[in-house]
Amino acid sequence: MALLRKGLIEAAAVHEKAVQDNMALRVETTVRLSRPVYNEQRDRVEDLTGTTAVTGEINARKIFKQDKP
């Protein structure tokens, strides 16, 4: 999950220069989990894999720095 969060933050960095204050970013990602499992019928180790697509929306608000007098 930390890597997913890091990827989302890096992808959102492109939108930093956007003029609007509230950035409603949409997320589309694929999650794939796998592990090796022994298949007795084929007498070999195969990957047992599960994949799902995840979509959602991230609401982020810019924090503007105030200039010092």
C-alpha cells in the first residue's frame, strides 16, 4: 500500500501547477496478487493469481504558502 500511495503522489505531482484549489483526481489502478502453489496434477509449481481493478476519487486541497512581510 505504501508503494501505491507513493505512485499516486508522484502521479499527482504533474497537477501541482493547476489553477484550481480543489483537485478531484480520479484513480484507476490494477491490483495483482500472486503466490507459488504446487499443482499435483501437472507436478509443478504454478502461480495462483488474483487480479482486480480499483477505481476511485481522491480529493486534495492545495496549501498555499503565505509570503513573509
